[in-house]
Amino acid sequence: MRKNIVEDSGSSLKAPQGHQISAVYEDAEGLMELFVTYFKDGLEGGEYCLWFSPDKLATERAKNELVKAGVDVERYLTSSQLEFLPVNPLPEDLTLLAVVKELTEEGYRRTLSRGFSGFRTNLEIKYTGNSLQLCLETCGKVIETMALEKNKNITLLYTIPLEEISGRVLLELMEESNVFAKRKGKLKSLRSLDEKIELTTNFLKMEKDIEASNWTKNGLIVNMNHELRTPLNSVIGFSDLLLEGAFGSLNTRQSKYVSNILISGKNLLEIINDLLDISRLEAGEKSLNYEDVNVASLLEEVKMSLLSFASSKKVSVEIRVDISEDIRADKTKLRQILYSLINNAIKLTPENKKVTVSALKKEGMLEIKVSDSGIGLSKEDHERMLMPFIQTDFSTTRGYGGTGFGLYIAKNFVDLHGGKIWVESKGEKGSRFIFTLPINSKEII
């Protein structure tokens, strides 16, 4: 994988040599120049070349660029030494290693049957996960072993779009000697790029440091959740007992203060829960526990959990359900979505007004609307309301406090289900938060 790698000292690109080559590219022009250099080298060496191209226009451009580079394209096409195939999306259940094995086996079979000296092809990688480096190393060992066993040259070029690589992955790739990029008209190893890349490297180092800080922050939040939840539950529990008169009756003033302690305790517990949810989301937790959910029952359950808050504000909650079938969803997360939206609607609704929640089936999706009777939102606030730490600049909203976590978490949970969420508002006529979910969601493990 790492041997026989050569860089060009001339003015034009020269394809590096090796059984497996990885190249990072910035734009379509750079990718095309890379391909032309790579495949011209293989054709002139008598290898069977299989070029995967995104569409007919790209194929025609590729042919023209090869002709400009001095390649007799028609001759190679007629002899089947050069073939163009459309790019097909990889099956979800097929790993990169499985694709490489299947591709090289098929290429080797055609190489033997047609009497060519070897086989080369290209594979686009659109993957930004943490294991990209490990995948490339594993695939490289498979290709090297196959090349030795078959006694034929096998070369696979992985092309990786720069815009889809995270800073951490790029730093890892820069440690490899067989990962290349176009630099000053030459293909150079990422490892050996000149001083002009230092700014990028420094920036990526900062990104890596920030990522490490995020992991520390998330760990702190998890520990804080554990350390604070136990005493906070005690505060809430004993406040409840005092209000119920378990230790004797309270006068009006005492009841008021104990009630304030209870409300503040519950608000703090809600913030801790929200912080924990956000830390899990930022850590990449995307698991959903699907089950059959009855929408009407779940809405009534959420309504009951908010009944005390709604009553204290003298706000009524009306629910209209026009869907009889169950849906496939993560019940816990769906409950939290509904709780956040209805809780927010109650906060924004003045006394003696109502909140309306409707659920119906629309174009194969579950659509739920939560409408308040508040003062409405401006257009620029629609998207801001679904961001963390953001509240609209209204005295009504500020009067009820909060961190803005709930709606942000709701948006993320809707996204995880493959749904959409948005806000509608018309001046002084209140706001409507609407979200959709697939009725039969595809379960991803």
C-alpha cells in the first residue's frame, strides 16, 4: 500500500504508483485532471481501465480531455481496454471493504479474459466518519494480497472531496504517505505539502482542540446530571410533601414560598434534562427505539402532564385527532417533542385563551400542529426559535424564562425520525409550530 509511490518533478501531473492511491480534490476541474493522468498511465501500461463517471456529459468531457492528453480513446474503447460506467449509489448494507472486494474481483476476471496486464479503476468516497483511515488501510491490505495472489497489477484510486472531510479526518490523512492532493500543478503527498498549508493545519488543530473541549464539556454535563439530580429530587419531593400538609398545615405565605421552591426545582430539573439531551446529540447519539405509538393516547398523556401549568395560567388545551392508525416512532422522543411544543405554546398564550393541538394523516405522513394565542413571531424569528439558547425578543417570552433548549431538542428529534418542523405566524394572531413524521419510519440500527 505504501510502496512504489513516486512524485513528479516536472511541470505536469504524474500518477503516483501503488496498488491503492487516495487523492483529496477541491473541485470538478481538479478531479478531472487527476482522472485523466491516472487512467492515461494505466492505458499506456496495457491495463484494463474501468472509469466510473457521474453522467453522460461527464463521460464526454472525460473522453475529450483524454484526447487532449494524446490518448487514442476510440481505439481503447473498441478493444474494451477502456470502459465508462455510470456511478451508482452504494447499497446501505454494503461496507467499503465489501465494495472493494467485489470491484477488484470483477475487474480481475475481465482483465484475465481479455488478456490485459492489469486492472485499474476509481472509487469516490463520500464518508466523513472517524474510521476512514482504518477503512483505507484495511482495503489496502486486501488489494495488495489479491494483487500478489493473482500475479496481476491491481490499482484502485480513491477520490475524496475536501468539503466532506472533517478537520480531524483530514489531519489523520495528512499522516499517511499515500494520500495525495494537487498542489502547484503537481500531485503531492498531503504529508509533504509546503509551508502554505500551515495555516490550514493550524486551523484544523484548533478545530481538533475545540472538539476535545466539547468531549470534556459533555463529560462534565453527564457528571453534573448525576450529582445534581439526587439532591434536586429531594428538594422537589419534600416541597410536594410540605404543600400537601404531610408535616402540618402551612399558612398562605409559607405555601407561596414552598410553591416557589417547587416550581424553581422543577424548572432546574428540566434544564438539567435538556442539557443532557443536547450533550448526547452533540456526541452523535442518533439511536431511535421504534414501537407502535397511538397518537391520540400520547397527546392526552402529554396534556395531563401539563394540566397543572395550564390551569395556573388559566389556559385551556384543546386536542383534535383525525388519525386512527398507530405510527412507528420512538415514543419517548415523540413525547418530548410534543411536551416541548405544547409547553412553549402555553407559555406564549395569555390568560383565558387556548392552545389547539391537531393531528392528522397527510400524504402518508403524520402532521401535528400546535397553535397558541400569543402575540405572534416575526418572520426572522421563525428559524431562530429552533436554535439553542435563543428566545424571541418579547417581554412575554422573557417573563417565563427558560434557555431555549426545548425547541432545539424537539427539532433534532424530528430530524432523527426523518421528519420536518417549521413555524407559521401572522402578526398578532399567534403562532403555529408544525411538524411531520413518517407514519411507517424506516428503522435504522
